Amino acid sequence: MQSLALIENWPVPTAAAAVVHADGTVLGTHGPTAHRFPLASVTKPLAAYAALVAYEEGAIELDEPAGPEGATVRHLLAHTSGLAFDEHRTTSEPGTRRLYSNAGFEVLGDHIAKATDIPFAEYLRQAVLEPLGMTATTLEGSPAKDGVSTVDDLVRFAAEVQAPRLLDARTVAEAMTVQYPGTKGVLPGYGHQNPNDWGLGFEIRDHKSPHWTGSSSSPRTFGHFGQSGTFLWVDPDAGAACVALTDRAFGPWAAEVWPPFTDAVRAEL
């Protein structure tokens, strides 16, 4: 895919990207796809997938209490628990606002660790990374932001999300469905969004503007970006997913180059 070569023009020291079809076929790669990059918040979809495995195994229920009073596992996954961004304090009633929360994912990780009697990083390895052959991926701290991975590994995850083998397809469909519709909130780096739609650990594009995906991305597109200059999106209407990892912190440069890159990829599919 010629569009992937656009990463050569990005103002970053190192970048790698790939596109994978829904059947697992890698349609193209560019850059050092075996290089390990800090994922920042692209860690969250991996952590969310492990939470969904725990749900299917019967270790947890999506609507059981977790986190602040009145909050559930579902609230934590959907950033509606009321927990602050990076502090373990409550700033609103559960289910009323979309408060993007690293603290919420840390509480979620602790909750799953207690339920399974396995440290969360190890549970993630056993539940998701090992079965998918993601041998270069590790969680080195917070389940909200301390994952390290490669494009090669994330392509495996992006293929799994499109054609699930570890989870029932209905569970994955639920994860990509808007939770608490109509909830407004802030999309980090992009300001207030009304509504600020989110699934279970995955952000849903819908009609958000501005946005880090492309103008041609379908409203059903879901995924995540990270403050380390990383993103993963899945566009069900295009039948493909794209991963791009860099080693430069997210900023105006990313908001400028990511959408046209995604549009170029989308045009080639």
C-alpha cells in the first residue's frame, strides 16, 4: 500500500504502520514493524479485551459494582464511572458524563486482579497476548497507559478484533456499541464533544469533529490513540484496520498528519 509511505513525511524520529484486512491478511506495512514502542493509551483496548475475556470466563460481570459507589465494570470501561482523569477521586455521578479516566482503567485492572487472583499484567498476557502470539508486547505498569508493543503484534490484535477467536462475536459487537448514548465529555486533545461516544474500552468515531481519524472514516470506526503518538483504528465498513506507532508525543503535528494519512489509506482499500 503506497499510502503507508506517507509516514516518511511525519515529523517523528521513528514510525511504523500497517494495514490488516478483516480476514487477517496484512495488506501492507512500512517502517520498522518489529520496533517496540510505548503505546500510551493504545494500551486501553488491550486491557479492555482482557476484561471481556474475564467476563466471558465468569470471573466478573459487566454490571457488577466496581470503582466508586454506584459504578460498575461497564462504567469503568466506558469512561463514565465519574473518576477523574489521573486521580482516584470522583468528580461526577456514574453514568452522567464521559470523563476519560486513566484512574478508571487502573481500578478496573485491580478489580480483575482480585477477581482472578492473578496480577493484571499476567492476566493480560495469559488471556490475550499469548493466545494471539503477541510475544513482543508487555504491560509494564498501569493498564491505562504502560503497554509496550510493535506494529507486528498490534496487527494480530487488530485482526482478532475484526474476526474474534478469543471472544464470542456478540461480546465484541457489544464493545463496539455506544455505551450510555448521548453522554457528552472531553476527547483528550480534541476538546468537548457532544455526544462523546464510547464503547467498552474503544472510542467510537460516529460524527465527532474534529477527530484523529479521517474525514472518509465511517461513523462505525472504532479504536484508540495514545499520547505517545500512536493509534489503532478499525473501520468495519472498509473491512480493515490500521496501526501506526511513533516515538514522538501527540501534539498539533499528529492532528495535522493523521487524518489525511487515514483518508489516503481508506482510498486505497
